[in-house]
Amino acid sequence: MKHNIIRYTLCITDMYPSLTMYLKQFRNFAKVENISAVTSEDRFQNNKVEEDLQSIFKPFNFMMNLFLCAKYSVRGKCFTPNTRFYNWFRLICVIVNRCFNLRQFIIWHYTIKKTHFVFSYYYGHLCINIGSAIIYILYLTGDLIISVSTITQSDYNIFLVIKMQEVLKSLKINGSEIKGFLSFSWWSVIISNILSIGYIILYCFTLADMVSIVDVISAYASISYEIHVLYALLLLKLTNKMLTVWIKEFRNSRNLGDSTNEEYINRMFFIYWDVQDIYMTIEKTFHHTVRNSIYCFIWIVAVVQYIYIFQILFYIIFTISISLWEIFSSLVFKTAGHQSVSIKVTWLILSGIL
């Protein structure tokens, strides 16, 4: 144990010059003046991604392009930022779609209000209205977050892919070692589509008279939240793979305290720095999307559960009050008429539960 601690301490001590050299680069960069402007095309024209890594992202890129929320544009082997037309067209489609959803929600609300439901179902529909309004706000917020992040963080998304490719090459991780991530990508997309389509079919059969084609498209488009979360999970799994290989190589190395091994220590330090940079970029790019998706899921589950719980509690309280009224009427008024009416009302309520 002591030997390992001494070993790692010596390694960190040897890495200190590399850290100072790395930070010195930023100081020198800050002193440079009169640099000519670099266009977006010049920055990303040489950003070629190998086919092995590109195939891992292909299922997610296909789904994101389907819903106009792609993180970047793929042109052959090059990843480039989205055009302004694409970004604005995505934003306009989101606004138009959510306006149709709001109109449909208002129509549905007034349809329920005008329909003569049994009194015992009133609170259930009240919960549905409140829950639907909250879910609508969360979905609208999620659409805006995805749209804004797609526009403002396009460079970060390309940086993630390019930086990952560099680290994979530095650690000598070939295509055969990351084939498992290709299966993860395809199965994630397939399962998400199956669950989403199953929900839409159930939704259409439950509310067949009130469902429009816009509702079906909007319901299916909500899969974009799951796709973004799964895409972030894929990036984290790749980062974890790189870090695992780095740790394994670090542990298997010998002579870490030897001065002749300085080049190796510098290389390992820069790789670790890049992995940390990748992780921090993932956190910065996706934490709002993931948080909003979790809130949407929690509210959907809560609305479904609390509707039935609230109705059952309402039935229990109402039944107890009727029973207490029976006792009160039998003791005070001693009339059979009141009891028979109470029994009939209680029987109707119990029939509604069943």
C-alpha cells in the first residue's frame, strides 16, 4: 500500500512540469495580437471523423435529423455546424407545433367542461387538466432548450466528437474495441421508438374522438428528449471507456519515477487533461436537457398515479361522510327515508369505483 502511494506521489510530482507547460501555452496565447479572423468553414473543414466512430453516432444523428434537432451537419466524413436556415426553420417549427398543441388543449378542456360527467369523476379530470398544463410547459421549455443549445453550442458538439477521436487514437483504441457502443446506439433508438409508438397507439385508442394528426406528430416528436438523453449517455460511456483504458495503461506501466520516462508521463498527462475536458464539455452541453427530461418523466408518472389515488381518497371520504350521515339521521331523526336515500347514494358511489 505504501509502495503504491509513493509511486503515485512521484508520478504526480513528475507531471507537475507538464501542467505548468500546458498552462504556459494559454499565457503565450493571450499575448498574441493582430490575429486574422478565422471563419467557421476554415475551422471545421479538416474535421474528419473515422468511419468506426461515425457509425456509432449514426443512429442518433438520423433521429435528430428527423426532428430537426441535429447537433451538427455531417458532410461525408466532415462534421460542420448547422446552417442558419436550418436553425431558424427548427425554431419556427417548434413554435408552430406548440401553438397547435395549446389550441388542442384548450378545445379539449372546454369539451370536458361542457360534457355532463358523473360527479365522482370531477376531481380526476381536474387533476388531468392541471397535470397536462404542467407537462405542456415542461415540453415547451424542453423544445426551447434543445433549440437554443443546438444553435449556441454547435461548436462544442463538434469539439466533443473530434476530441474523442484524438483521445481514442492516443490510447490506441481501435474500432473492434468500441463495437459494443454501436449495438448500444441501435438498441437504444429501436427500444425508444417501440415505447413511443406503443404509447401513441394506446393514446389513440383511449381518446379516439379527440386525437388529431398534429397530436400524433407531437407525441412522436417527444422522443427527441429521450434521444438527447441517450446521446449524452453514449458520450459518457465513451468517456468512461477512455478513462478505464487510461487507468489500465497507467497501472501497467513501469518506472513511473524514472527521469528517462518524462515523455511518457507528459503524454499520459495530456490525455487525462483531454478526457477531463471532454467530461466537462458534456456536462456543460447536456445538463439542462437531461434535467428537463427527468422533470417531464416525473410529472407524467405523477399525474397518472395521483389521478387514481385522488379519486380513491375522494370515494373513501365521501363514503365515510354518507355513513356518518346515516348514523346521525338514525339517532336524531329516526326516519327510514333518510337511511334508504343514503344507502342508494353509497351504492352508486361504490358502483362507480368498480
